[in-house]
Amino acid sequence: LSRGVVACSAGNHAQGVALSARMLGCRAVICMPLATPSIKVNAVRGHGGETVEVRLVGNNYDEAAAEAKRLEFEEGLAMIHPFD
């Protein structure tokens, strides 16, 4: 957790990771597809606070997930996978 975490989600998983990161004081980057409804993006930001960055990237989940994977390897962030 010292380097932070990264997750990809367009919904509940993103909110859970954001809240957990805030409670732990951990940096988190949440990758969400560009088409994610603003209500979901704002919910993630609201749960996350200052340590959480939301990145809107890609036209679909797979493209957002590729960005999350890139951050995992290039920045050494721990991947918090939504279903693995």
C-alpha cells in the first residue's frame, strides 16, 4: 500500500476502493471509461477524498482496464481487481 493502489471500474467496485483508500490514507487511482455516468464518477470522488484520483480514459471497460494495468506496471501500484 505504500505506493498506492489502482482499480478499474464504472460503479460499485470503484466506490469501495475509493472509500477504503480514504480510510487507510492510501493513494488510489481509479480508471473509469469516458462514458461512465457523472453520478457514478461523482460518487467515487465523494467517497475518495484527497488521496483518490479518478481518471476517465478509454471508450469502454477494456480500454480503461488497459490504463489501470499500465499504471500497475509503470508506477508499481497494487491492482485491486473487481472480480479476481
